Amino acid sequence: MDKINYHNDDAFDILIVDDVSENVKLLGDLLKNAGYKVRPVLSGLLALEIAKKVIPDMIILDIMMPEIDGIELCRQIKKDPQLHEIPVIFVTALSDTRNIVRALNAGGVDYIIKPFLHEEVVVRVSTHLKICQQKRIIQKQHQELLKLNEMIQVLKESRSKQ
């Protein structure tokens, strides 16, 4: 199946991964109301498959899940060349420094402890999506500059041969 990116003018696409359906619903409703497209997933392994088929703009993960925990899932996401650029935010009840550090070292960009303030989640999601969007713009501009530089070199070479 072809991979699809929602990196256009549509709402940002956020994959929410938690084995507790109430948590997925709460976060999903919160982010939908903030204007985001959300895709709830109740399994870490299923989330990895889904993300590979339709690449999300962001992934929000719980840590404590059966089959595969959120930290290991994040490691797998960051190893995948198609998915490694996706920002991952952890939203979990684990508040100890050891887990926070493990999650961030695995590739997470942020860590939100449950219970959370709704406004805080929306602001953090928005901030990381803006950073990701700006990074894409810079990468695109860099590629355009490389092409222009290449064209300049070709013109210089053709002029020197005349």
C-alpha cells in the first residue's frame, strides 16, 4: 500500500496510542476540539503498522501498554527511516525522573504527566507541530538552495568553456 502524508493544508494528523480507551477518547476529543485530526489506536504494535501506512504528523504515546511499551515503540519509530522525523510526545501517569529520561532518550520530544491540564496538552502539541513544520520548511529551502547552487556551477562551467 502507498504511504500517505497529511503534510498539506489539512488539519495536522495525530496518532494517539494508549491501551485504555477512555484515555484515547479524552485526548482525542481534546485535540479534535483544538482542530486536529486524530486517529486513536489501542495497541502499540498496531500503531506502528498504521503509522507506516499513513504517516502521521505527530504520535502521542502512553508508556505502560501490553505487547510493547511506549518507550520501545518510540525506539522502533525512531529507527524507521520513514517515521524517524515524527515528533513523539509521551502522556503517562509515570512521574519519576528515570522514566522521563528513558522516554526522552528513546526519542520523545516531550513528556506530559497524567492527570494533565487540557490547555497544557494543546499548547505543547501546537508547539512541537510548529517546530516540525518549520524544520520541513528549512529542509525544503535547503534542497532548493542546493539545486540553485548546482545550476550556478553549471552556468559558470559553460561560460568558462566559451
